Amino acid sequence: MAEPGIVFWILAVVTVASAVMVVTLKNIFHCALALILCLFSVAGIYILLNAEFLAAAQVLIYVGAVAILMIFAIMLTSNLASKAIRQSNEQVMVGTVVSVLFCGGMLALIYLTDKAIVSEETGVAFWRQVRGTLPADNVASLGGYLMTKFMLPFEVVSVLLLAAMIGAIVLARKEKA
Amino acid sequence: MLFYLSLAAVLFAVGLFGVLTRRNTIGILMSLELMFNAANINFVAFNKYVWADGLIGQMFAVFIVVVAAAEAVVGLAIVLLLYRNWQGIDTDHVSVMKW
């Protein structure tokens, strides 16, 4: 595997730093802005991983829709976004311990798996032997999948979106006295 | 690939920390988005480095994006409902739904 270049490290640092800002900043509005930065850099990671369509969808859906929706919700509940309100609960210590343990466990698993599961012929880990090559036309292949192999999930997910839309309308509508 | 997987693990842990410690419901939803993104990075990384024969991993990630968007919509509708009924969206105020 080629060492990831400088671009990966920049994107990784930006991603993690802005993610930490999302979970630690006092002002919830600043958290939303940091979330947008984080989602943008994850889109950059997707481009590094040859997922151009997913990067575009990330920018359009996450940055363009979900993050803006979050900002709308923050604005509509705006008197709660002031600095005076404590934004974290009493579980900060426990949460830190749990997430550090989780992160350490995951990293240990990843590296131990890389060391442990080694193919006998080639001497490299199984999951580093790339099978096949990625299709050159990313968007066209994904569209082809949607119309052939993933037809049913595609239809189901459209029903899910419809249900979510109706659910949101029903939940957020004004009660008639 | 190890670097991408490690990045995803760290991102997921940060999101987990946010979900565990945020009082604000919108903050919890934003941390959830971080966790979804970590899962997506894993899918795409495995797609490129392990099973590059097709774009199945990217397909999964696309569906995750859709489901995350639906989840955010319904979650924020619930947040607005909470705000209207209880004048607050902190999780420790809202214990009425615990049955």
C-alpha cells in the first residue's frame, strides 16, 4: 500500500480537529459550523478514495441539506444557544474514558488484524490484497447499480424518505388546540 | 488502508464522546452525523483497498447517507416539538418519554 500523501494528513487533521470542536465547543452554533468543516474534509477523504460521486453527494446532502437543517433548528431554538448554558452533562469523565477505551480498542484491533491475518503466499495481510480494479466511471457504475442490482433497496429507500418527510410534517405541525 | 481505518475509528470515538456528553439534543444529532461519516469512510476504504471489483461499498455508503438524512429530518422535527412543548431541548429536562 502506498503511503498516504500529505493531502491525506491535512484532511485527517482537519477532520479530527473539527470533529473535536463539534463535540466540545460551548456555543452550539459554532459546533454546527465546525460540523460543516468536518463534513467538507470527509468529502475530501472520499475523493482520495476514488469515490467522486459520494464526495459530491456528501457536499450536496450533508453540507447543503443536513447541516443547514441543523442550523435552522438551532436558530429556531435560539435562546438556548447562548454561551451561558452548560452544553455537556455530568458524564464528561465517563464519556471520555469510554470513548478513549473504544478508540484504543478499535485501533488495537485494526493493527493486530493487520499483523495477524497474513497470507502465506505473498506475506502481506489479506485485506491488503486488492481484488479487481475500481471502475473508471464512478458515477455511471453507481447509476448502473441503482438500476440493476440495487433496484429494490433503491425503491425501499425512496419509501423511507417519503415516510421521513411525512413523519417530520406530522411531528412539527401545529396542534389544533 | 490502515490510516483510513484509524481515522474512521478516531472520528467514531469523537462522535461517541459527543453523544455521551452533550446535553443539547441538536448536539447529539450532530455527533451522530460524525459517527455515520466514520462508518462511511470505512465502507469506502474497504471498497478501494479490499474488494475493488465493483462499487458495492460505495453503494452502501450512499444508502447510509440517505438514511442519515432521513434520521436528521425526523430528529430535528422531534427537537422542534420538544422545544414547543417544554421550552427546552436539553436531554435532562425531557424525562417524560421515559416509560
